[in-house]
Amino acid sequence: MAELNGNCLVSQSGGPTAVINASVAGVVGEALNHSCIEEVYGALNGMHGLLHEDLVDLAAESQQAIRGLRYTPGAALGSCRMKLKKPQDFERVLEVFKAHNIRYFFQIGAEEALESAAKISALAKEQNYELRVVGIPKTTDNDLSATDHCPGYGSALKYIGTTVRELSVDADAMGQGDLVTIIEVMGRNAGWLAAGASLAKRRDHPNDPPHLVYVPEVAFSNDKFLDDVRKVLKREKHCVVVVGEGLVDKDGNYVAVETTSTDALGHAQLGGVGEYLRDLVESQAGAKVRVARLGVAQRAAAHIASKTDSEEAFLVGQAAVLAAVGGESDKMVTLVRGDNDVYSCDTGLTNLADVATTNKKLPREWINEDGVSMNFQFYRYATPLIQGEVTVPFDNGLPAFIRLAKESVDKTLPPYET
Amino acid sequence: MAELNGNCLVSQSGGPTAVINASVAGVVGEALNHSCIEEVYGALNGMHGLLHEDLVDLAAESQQAIRGLRYTPGAALGSCRMKLKKPQDFERVLEVFKAHNIRYFFQIGAEEALESAAKISALAKEQNYELRVVGIPKTTDNDLSATDHCPGYGSALKYIGTTVRELSVDADAMGQGDLVTIIEVMGRNAGWLAAGASLAKRRDHPNDPPHLVYVPEVAFSNDKFLDDVRKVLKREKHCVVVVGEGLVDKDGNYVAVETTSTDALGHAQLGGVGEYLRDLVESQAGAKVRVARLGVAQRAAAHIASKTDSEEAFLVGQAAVLAAVGGESDKMVTLVRGDNDVYSCDTGLTNLADVATTNKKLPREWINEDGVSMNFQFYRYATPLIQGEVTVPFDNGLPAFIRLAKESVDKTLPPYET
């Protein structure tokens, strides 16, 4: 493979995670090790920046700032939910790449973003423009099938598990067999996040909260739910329910859809299942109910990020650069779990084209017969992902996140009319 | 003052805080230093335990467990929202005290619980039963007027400030001048918690999030709110709004009351103001809105508790014992701030009878003219309260809170029929 000299560009897309910036740090740190890479650029707000030639010089950032990406949530370069559709959009992006001699393109994101990256790569081939494109996975939802798990997932679990423990001890103090706490977590069509709340149980304490976990992989029934809740309230001072937003009934319909609107990518706007369950319990079981909807905090709580997750997010950024410099293109970096009893994790590569095709569900055989708790296979899978704490510096009592200087790269093209 | 020999009892009441257990640790640790105190008991679930003679032996707990109270949220002894009303209830509590030779009674709580404690004390005097009663303040709401601030408040602020920073960087990554984040915080009739979100701004960065803070001390107007939001969206990529649940309009009516029901103490059930503001923005300003309702996590997030707050909560527990052993009764321990520029805090005492009479509001002169931001007086007040981090041990990736063994004290009285 001949050495390819030129500039590299990294872009962030979709909902941020607590560790998505660690992947940028991995890309930047590794890119600077290779003399074939001259400039290290970032795109502002993902595809937006690529269309409008809004690029920043990441090599000009202080080392302190790049290190700070390892504990700063959000997407430091800005993100977007834009999906490129029109042929001229792809043409434009390639034009921007050519104008800035971008030869290495690292796209951090999930399905849609990686699909767009694959299309840009295909167009470059058509035009004989040598470009290496490597995707870097991120999603708290953990539903990409090609990788053992996704960067961002472990930190979301650590936050959810911590919050479940804290809300549970509070409820334990206030309950007298009459208090139900409902915690609604994200996860569009897969129960990875809801299932992960089970980590809040202590080892060998199956009756610990969360007492009931409902995931989209198990058809939901009002009657069984009420029965489950009543049984727990009889046994415990209170009942903690964790529920995934994308819960479906036996016909596959969402139990609760907040509005009829869809987001920019055409997904139904979920949410509201917590309130739906509250109404059920209040009207049918006569217990007091508290609803917590963890929302965006699940993907932003860097102060309680998993060190394992943060390090793996950094690692996939590094691995993307190493792969591209080594001649790979049209790949996504994956996380590959070692076979040993002691957890280990290495990186691999998968074809970018295959990433968007499947939605990884929680395996049914990892869920107990009762449909509301996880078995040892899930614990074996998820427990290693939340290990270790990231050290976040505090300034005047609060986490001190970094901000990039974002030194603009001079534009050379006329403005783009979308 | 003659030495009073006998047993002591500590009780927790009302909503827990992240540090209410630290006050129990302070009581237990200090009580064991004094030979006039024989047994150290706790009441299970506050007044419930006092009525039903459900007492536990706190001296029998391991030292590890008592130390663990300093980082464990919830109320380790159990709490309740019961207010004693009937004369026979007070008679019963005193009977329980006599049966167990309780001579020192430490009530951790806010208005209602301390009022009940004062009444028990009055009844003891009537019956010539020597009893010393000292109250220990706790409330995240920070609305007790006799004390500079309340244990529990600083940790709630640290959690709120952290979450505001994290949600803000996430929104900053996703916004294009069209995204509004609404964060609803607790605080029945006072804006202490909402105002505290302002600590998330960096020093000398008045345009940092949270951009708009609405407190019950300033009459709310839909028009001004929409105008405020529009201005921020023009200036920034996104707008972060923090709102106290007890917001009122110019006529003093709650802007949003979730249900017509009241809690066990007759308070209106607030909440829903976040959704109210969302509807306003969506219909009138055409921006995307995210609502976060921090709920119970505000008082339970021990993993991000303020060290200053935790230490002061321990200190007020110690001070209560020292005061009672020294002959004081019918007092509540207060926190007294030093006069120096460098923050210092000592304890004082106030009459228990005076505690419940006033509801401390955020001073109007600490709020800027714009009505949506705080001035230096608030920062000077609140900043010291969130300093330092409590070290919480982690076990297998999650905070490992302690559980008390709760060894029962033998009952000697017939059951109580309420």
C-alpha cells in the first residue's frame, strides 16, 4: 500500500455521549504520530460543517484541551442529525475535501452518519479521488451489531445504575409497601439501557432494586405489569420499575408515543411511557408513584463516566487512524471482547456498508423467564463496561469541562446554497 | 446543670437529602463520647417508629457502617411525612420514651418534624419527665430562616450545577439557535435551588448557561418569558432555562399545579411547570424543546455530594449532642457563617419554637434587575456551599452505599392502635 499524504478530518454526528469526545482525542493524538498526515481538521456540527466548509484546525488546539476531551461530554466539535440525501450534497462534501486535500476522513457516529460516510467514499472512488474513510462507532443505545458493544454505552449504564441506587435508597426510606418509583430510560428499539439498570442490584441480591425491568424485547401487558408491581409491593417497602422508552405490546405497537411528530431522521418521538405506567398504577393499584425520566443526562453525565468506556472510546479513535494510515478504507472500527474470563477488549474492523443493516437487540436468552430481570449472561456482558471512574477536574465545586479554541480553517470555496 | 443520665434517640423525618445520614453519624459518634448517655437508639421511619416502639440499637452498628452514613443517601433509619396531631399520639411517644429511658431526643428534619419535637418536649415538662430535645436542620429547599443555610442544600446545588453544565454542553453541540432546554428543579415556595443553578456559569461569563433562571420570588409573565427566550436564541446556539416548580404569576397563583391533590402534610403537589413552559415555547416561539425534571435525584445524588455540606451535616449532629449534654433543650442547631472573606462556618442554637414560623425566601436584592440571573451577593452566599467532593467507595463500578444492621430494641409496651 503506497503512502497517502494529505490532511485528515474528523466529524461528530448524532446525539453526543459522555465519551464521544474521547474518540476525537484518540484521532487527534494518533494522527499527529504519522508524517503522512499533515493537517488535522475537525468539521463543525458534522455534515453541516462539511457542506458549509466550516472546518477548524485541531492541531492548533492546546494539548491541555485535547486531553480535556477525555472527560468533557457533549460533542466538542458540534454535532447534527442531518442525513445527506441529495446527490449535490455529496458532491459538495467531496468538493470541500478536495479543496482542503482531505485524504483521511473519520466519521464518529451511528447508522445514518456512517451510511453517509460510505456514500462519500463511493463518490470519491467514482471520481478517482483517493480518500480513506473509517467510521468510529458511538451510541448509548448499544444497538450496532458489528461491535461487541458501543462506546458511550458503558457510561450511560454507570449513570443509570448510580441513579437507580440513589433513587432506590430514597424510596426505601419513604415507602411503606405503597410507593412505586418508575424510571424511564432511553433506547429506541432495544432494551440495552433498561437492562443495564439491573447492574444496580448487588451480587447475589436478586430482590434488590430495580425490582422490575421492562424492555422492548418482551411484549408488554398491562395486566402482567400490575401483577408484577403488586407482588413486589407485598414483599418490599417499595417498588422500583425501570422501563425502556420503546416498549411495545404483543402486536408490536409502541405502548406510549408522545407526539405524532418525527425527528429530523424520521424516527417517531418516543417518551411518555413512564407517565403511562404511572396512570396505570395510580388507577389500578392505588399506590403513590414517582416518575423519573432520565433523558439527555444519560448521554451527558461525564462526571460519572465509566473509565473503561472512556478508554475504549479513545482507543477506537486511535485505531481508526492506524487502520486508515495502514491502507484500510470503508471500514468501521469495532470493539472485540477477549475470550478469557478476565475482561479484555481489542479493536477490529468491519465493512462500513454492513453497519446500518441490522439493529442489535438484547438476546432473549439473557432475560429471565419472568421477563423483568436479567440473567448471568447479561451481567457477564455488561458488568465490565462500567468499571472504573474517570477523573474529572473540579473548579470552584463543579466539573470543569474544556472548550476547544476552534481556530477556523480559511474557506476557499463559494458559499453553499442548500 | 446537673448531669442527666439516660439513653438517647435520633429520628429522621421528611424527604431525605444526600447528607441527612451524615447528621446521624454525627449524633452517634458524639453520643458515644459521653458517659451520661448509655444507649444510642434510632427510631425507624421517624414518628412511625416512635408511635410503634420500633427502635434500633445504633451503638451495635459497626463503625464501618456509621462511617458509611457519611456518603450514603436516603434516610438510613427510614423517614416519614407523618405529622403528629392527636394528643394521644404525643402521649404515646412520651410513653415510649419513658419505657426506654430516653432522655435525649434528636430530631433531624424541617418545620413539621421540629414542631412535633417541640410539642413532645412541652408534654414531657408537663409530666415532669426530664427530657432534652434538640432539632437538627435538614432540607434541600434551604428555607429555614434561623440558620444561614441548611444541610442538604449544598449537595443539591452541586448536583443541579453539574447537571446543568452537562445538559448545556450537549445542547450546545446540537443547537443552531433553535433549541431550548428547560430544567425544572424543586423548591416549593422559594427559589434557592433554581437560583443555585446559576453556579454553573463560569466566573465572569454571564452569558454562560443557564441563560434564564425563573424563581418564585419574581412574578412570572408568559410574555416576558417568551421575549427572554427569543433574545437568548438570537445570541446563542441554544437556550437553557432553569425553573423552580413553585413559580407564581403576579397574582401569586401557581403557574402550574400538577394535580388538585395534596400530600400527607397538606401541601399542593407542584410540578409540571417545565411542561407548561415547553408548550409555551413550542406554540409561540417555534423552537425545539427538551424538558428535564430533576426530581428526587436532587436530594439523593450522594455520588456528587458537596464535601462542605456533608461535613456540616455531620457537624450539626455532633453539635446537637454537645448542646443537649451541656444542658440545652428546645433548641435547633443552626449554621452560622463567619464574618471573614474566607468562608468559615460554626454552629449556633435557636429556639425550636421559632423555627416553623417563617419561610426564608431568596432576597430580592440578590436577583438582578433582569429577573433571570443572580448577582454577586448570591454567588458569595452559595459558592462556598458546593466546595469539595465526598469520596464514595465504588464496588464493581457503582457507588457502594451502606445499609445499617438495624438491631431491634426489645419492645416493652403493648402495640399502639392509631
